[in-house]
Amino acid sequence: MAAQKNAGDKDTEEKKKEKVLRRPPEEEIIIRGGKGASIRRKEIGPESEVPSGTGKVAGGNAPANGEALAVHKEVAVKVDHLSMKFNLSQEKLDSLKEWFIKFLKRDIKYDEFWALKDINFTLYKGERLGILGLNGAGKSTLLKAIAGVYKPTEGSVYRKGVLAPLLELGAGFDMQYTARENIYLYGAVLGYSKEFIDSKFDEIIKFSELQKFIDVPLKNYSSGMKTRLGFAICTAVDPDILILDEVLSVGDAKFRKKSEKKITSMFSSDVTVLFVSHSLAQVRRICDKAMILDHGKLLAYGDVEEIADRYEEMTEK
């Protein structure tokens, strides 16, 4: 009886350990804009099916090259007629009181600015998309809409799997906390348990090369050090979708090479990557697909070499 009890306790402990060390549950997320704006989350298991309409390339701007073969692949991200509008104030309001008075008088005037207009594309599991465009083209806005930071004005975003976004310097960090504390904070924001982060902690510190500064507040870090820490966390937690917004342009050449090598090592696990960079060489090395944004509109989408050549011609004019 005692042996059976010990065996049962051992099984319970193993199950408990497995539960706390596993990744967050894989989710299907649909973010819809317009009057019926909503965010729908659904936990999915290995046998879940992709909803109808997400098994083929979106119409409109994105070409359907190879669609007959791609239709059987698992969809990771689908952007459907996505548009993002911002209201820009025509006048300067210096206080909340002044704004409130004008609001009651219905005297606040705005200019409409469409940062994104009717964007369509589908990204399959394991594909790596490079997003190209000049400053102000809408690249970061697109990534934030996919990550769920922005809710679309029109259209919808569908994504499937565990997401790890590295959108900008300091995003997800508290500058008053130390690097040690921020690792657990950022991990919690991404949905990971303390025990899971414990198991990855040494790997994160080793990759970021911040051993000597682990108990220093982030407000004293350089931009390169913050990027190294954020990148180390995002890549250590084995995401299904990795979003990188110009993060590899910060830091020294040694760390950039190390980061590219890390991303390349994740290809075998079918990670889906959305990567914004002004470096065509980086986009060619990391990505297999690319797109060009210009003033919020999708100009081209397809094979990385073809799109990179076209973008190079555009920037040389």
C-alpha cells in the first residue's frame, strides 16, 4: 500500500511539474474592426481545425502564387481588408480642462489619417515575412494590429499560436525594475508561469550577455542592452509567431549576427516570423517572403528576392 501511495504521489508531482513548465495554451485569436469591433480568443488543441476561410490566400492585394499547394498548409496569420484610421487634432490643447470644455461644445476638430488601407495577406506556419517600406509607410502599425495592440478600424486579423512580440525598445518592460525582475514581468505578460521562466532564466541571461548587470535597473541600460534582453526573452520561450520590429538594427555587429543565427535555428520548429527592417541584406537572409508598404497601402507581396529587388529599385529613384 505504501509503495502504491509513493508511486501515486510521484505521478502527481510529475504531472504538476509538467503543467507549470509547459507553454501557455495555444490560442486562436480573431481581432475584428468596424462597428462590431471585438477580440475573440479560443483555446485550441492539436486536433482543432482552422476556421473556414483561413485555408487559402486572401484576395485583393496579395497574389495567390502557389495557392493550390498552400491551401493545405496551416494558417498562422491572416490579415483581411485591414484598415487603421487615426484622428489628428487640428489644434493644440494644453490641458484636460480645455479639452473637456471643447468636447462639451462639440468644438474639437480632427483630420483623418489612414495609417493602413485595405491590407490583405495570408502567412502560413513556418513562413518568414519581411515587411519593407520607407519611414511612415505603416510597418509598425501593421505589426501592432497583428499583435493586438491596436484594434482595426476596418477588417480583421486572425492568428493562431503563441505570440512573442518585440515591437519597440522598452515595450513590456518597467524601467524602474532590474533585468531580473523584468524577465519575470515580461514572461508573465506573454502568459508564462514563474516556473517556466525559472527553467529558461539562465538561457536568457547567457544569450543576452548581461550577467554583470542582471540586478541593475533598466533605466540605466543602453538601447542595445534593452534590445538584447527583450530579444533573449522572446526567442527563449519557443513562440509559434515571432514579431520583430527593427530590433536587429540596434546593438553591435556581433550581437546582430548572434541574433540572426538564433532566428535561423528556430526555422526547424516552424516558427512564423514577421520582421521589419530597413536592411535588405537582413531581410534576404532571414525571410522567404516579403511585402512593400507605401503610405499605408500594400504595393507588392511575394517571394523575398523578387520583392527585395523591386524595393531596391524604388529606393534608388
